[in-house]
Amino acid sequence: MAIKATIFKATLQIADMDRHYYADHALTLARHPSETDERMMVRLLAFAIYANEFLTFGKGISGDDEPDIAHKDLTGAIETWISVGLPDERLIRKASGRANQVVVLSYGRSADIWWNENSKDLQRLKNLTVIKLPTDTTLALAALANRTMQLQYTVQEGHIMMTSDSGMIEIEPKVLQGKFGNAG
């Protein structure tokens, strides 16, 4: 018998002063059995950074040729394609042809190696933003994962402060290519 996804509920209160976006989002996330808390929390962070009323979660790990998060226009065309982790360079090129903007939030101990191996090819893509999250930050995010979460995200000048009942995390993403938070 196959193991089913675990369902998480998150209420996000977002105050993004860089984009002048202020909203609450009630989200339901299905965490695939092979997905870690760290990856799921990075997906939530990506949602908070690029939040708008049209942003939706994709199939995640089980959807090979799909974004983890997407902003589609009313015709179904992909405006913003967001992937978390260390996606294959070919998938990013393909996404770049299908979406107006592509964002990769890279994280993990291998993120620097992944960037060194792929940066030359990826720098040719003018609609690509690559952001690296520090490992200590993503591990701290993973420690906050609960089946029901109330999270507040404040974004100002490219820095993020995330608070919950369990504590506060300051997040300083490093932009490797493109601009931070320019979707919407």
C-alpha cells in the first residue's frame, strides 16, 4: 500500500514592503512522503516572497515538468515559474521558454556546487532569478514545521523576518542572478 501525502495547513500573514503587498493567505499543503520538512518550508517561504492572488502550488516532487509554485494568468499561461531546491539545468531552460519569469530558490549543502556547475549556462537566461538560502536558515525553518501553522512574513529591502508561535527567524537570501522578489 502506498504511503499518502501528509496534509499541512498554514495561515500566512504577509507584509511585503518592497512590493507594497499586504495580505493573508490560508494554504493547504500536501507534503509528499519523500519531501522533507525543510523543502516544504522553503516552498512556503517562496510563496511568501512572490505572493499574489493568482499564485498556486504545483504537484511538487511528483510533478517532474511542473513548477513547485506558479502564477498563471487568466488564459493559463505561466507568468512566474518557481522551483525550490537544485533543479536540473534542462528543466530550468525549458521553464524559461514557457514562463515570463523563472525563479529558483536553491538551498542545501550542495547549493554552491550546483551553482558552480550550472551558472555559466543559466546566466544566458535573461528571465531567470536564482536565490540561495543559507543552510542554517532552512534548517531553522524545518524545525518550525507543524501540521497547523500561523506564520507572519515581513519583507523589507530584500530581508525577511518570519515569526510564528515557536519563534522568529531572520532570513537573508543571497541573489545569485536576477532581482529579489520582482514577481507579482
